[in-house]
Amino acid sequence: MAAEHLHHHVARFCLLLTPPRQHLHSAHRLLRQAWIEFGADGVKAVQIVNVKTDNPAVFVDQLARQTPSDPDIAKVVDNVTEQIPGFPMIHAQVGRQALESKVSIDDPHCRRCTRLAEFRDQVRVQYPGYACLPVPSFGPIDAPLLIVGLAPGLHGANASNRHFTGDGAGPMLYGTLTELGLARRAPPVAVGDPPGSIRADDGLILNGCRICNSVKCVPPQNKPLPVEVRTCNAYVVAELDAMPALTVIVALGTVAHGAVLRALGHKPGVARFVHGARHDLGTHMLYDSYHCSRYNQNTGRLTHAMFSAVLARAAAEAGVGSGAERP
């Protein structure tokens, strides 16, 4: 029964696998040629055929002297799927984790959204130097202030694997945070800096604030689908739950505004998005701002003064930054 259980999850991995179409035959062949050996000590070995060279590869994972639990099965499946040449890193949710909505804050192997995962794969081929991963949150976990954006930019966070790093929104955000005492770097980031001056290895540190996105993966045309925003909301929930001192949230745009409301268990109508608005949600205070995208900057929809005013009020209420005081 245990062997059948594990083989079921290896099969489930292959069914969840969404590589480019030309690799589907290899995926099915992997399923047919997966072999799991159980012994008195539990799982002794998992053997597959390398989908690229057809050379046997054996991955041994000694487990405790008991029937493998769901986490054990997850560990073995991950061990196999992460070492298959020719495929991107895959994370298959198995066991209890597949039945629960709770997730960790960041999962670099997440492929919950097929369209986004396939798009990342395509971009990785076109731009081999790009990270093309779900972008992890940035900033101290004990910060009382959280800034929630939309999604990674194709040539920005998707490439650098750090939020607002490498695209036109970065100087506006990090330059303003620097002015408010919420970020530091040598040399300091200025609002007028070129996007390329901000890099993931530049030593930038956030003080008292943290950044995440409503959707962790880059979407085609920078437009995530509603179902993708809903699917990724589990990560927003995990983010809020993991921040013990969080009191104030800034939503950059309507999508982020809706994602925060959903993550906190509120209906969309409880608070309408309005730039500069402050919403008392009981457990948290929510501030709204237009997104600091290059488009909004170029059209004049969001100016530096407008953006700075919202962040300054939010930081003051959270008690962080150079002007920390109640609004």
C-alpha cells in the first residue's frame, strides 16, 4: 500500500507537470519508468530514467522505520523531481499539503498557475540570465509596515528576483523609502536614478517595512488573470500571518487593494480603492496608493509628491521611518 501511495504521487507529479509541449512524451515516459523500492526501513531508493540521456539515476532517501507519512512522500517526490535534467525545477504538492490551502511565505518551485508557470519557462528560454522564479518577499519579517504590489515586471523583479529591482518603478519606490528613512544603501537610492542603478546585489536594506506582491510570478503583458490573483492569495495570507508586528499595509493599485481585503477575510465592498484613502479594517490599517509604475509616472497619474504623502502617513502610523508619529 505504501509503494502504491508513493507511486500515486509520482504519477500526480507527472499529471501536474506543465513543460513545453515537446517534452510531454518525456513526461509520460518518466511516469512509466519511475520505480520505487520499499524495505523494512521505508523508502530505500527511487530510480528513474534520465529523460535527456536515458542513463539510469538513483536517488536514495533513507527514512525512519515506519510507513512513510505525507511529508516523507513529499520529500521523496521533491528529491526526484528537482534532479531531472531537461526540466525546470518542479514542486508537486502532495499528501496533506495538497488538501490544505496553507502555504509557506515563499515557494521557488510553485507552479500552481499553469499559464504563469509556462510563461516563466518561455521567458527563461528567451532570457537565460533571468531568474524567472516566484519572487520572494523583501524586508524584515518583524516590520510593522507591509507594501503590497501587483506582480513582478518582466525585465525587473522577474529578472533580478527582488521586488521593484531593474524596472522603472524601482527608483520611485526605493528613492521615496530612502527619503522617509525606510531604506538605506550606499550610495542612497534617489527618485531620479535610472532603473539599472538598482540591482539585487546592491546592498539595499529596508528598515521597518517589507514588500510583497499580490501575484508572485510575472504575468504575460503584466496582467494576471483574476483566478491567478485568487490562487496566489494564499501566499498573501501566509505573509500577513507570518508578520507578528504588522499593523499597517499599503496597497499599490486596485489589484493589491483587493488582494489584501481577500487575505484578511473581507468582502470587496467593505472598502473602495481611492488613492490616498485610509481604511480601518480592525486588525490592520490599509492605505491606498496608485501603483508607482513607469506608466503612472509618465502619465502624471502618480507624482512623487502624491506617492511620498501616502507612504509618509502609513509609516508614521506604523511608527517607523524618520517621521514616526501618529497621523
